[in-house]
Amino acid sequence: MRVVHVDVQVLPGQVEAFLDATRRNAEASRDEPGVLRFDVIQDREDPAHVVLVEVYADEEAPAAHKATPHYATWRDTVADWMARPRSSVTFTPVDPDRAEAWRSRQGRSRQG
């Protein structure tokens, strides 16, 4: 398994458009067989700071994700809306350490 945190600083006037495009990408990503979770979180103090939390079933899944049409659409759509190039950090999950414990299909459209 692999967990990736993608850190994005969005241009202030583009936050809502970025979030809309990112929600569409996240929803499509959750339907990929190698994606266990794909969460979009926003900094409370700085709404232009967004982090994507991506949990993949194996080492090959991130490359498969980046080969999808919806990822290419997202990447190209949001490219000019970032204040700086996005960065990422890759983690190894410790707990839970089983893929099935990470999968979160229920309530994925629920807002709160």
C-alpha cells in the first residue's frame, strides 16, 4: 500500500473552480480498482491551501491513476490555478495496515 499527500496552494481567485474540478477528479478516482481512498481537504486558516490524501492498494496504482483520462483532464484544467507547483510526500501506512480497512465507499458523496 502507498499513501500520498499532495500539497497544493491555489491562486486566491481560483479556489472554487479548483475545488469543483478536484471533486470531479476525486469522485472518478474512487472508482479506480487500485484506489482505496481519495480525499480532498482544505485548510481552515487558508482556504487556498488544499491537500489531496490518496491511498493506493499497491505500488502500481499511482501510475495507473495518472494514466486515466480524468486525471489528465484535472491536471490540465487546474495547472494555471496553482500559486506554485504542487508537491507530494509518500507514506507507508502503519495502522491500519490492511487495504480493506482503508476503503471508504460509503458516504463518499456526503458533505459535512
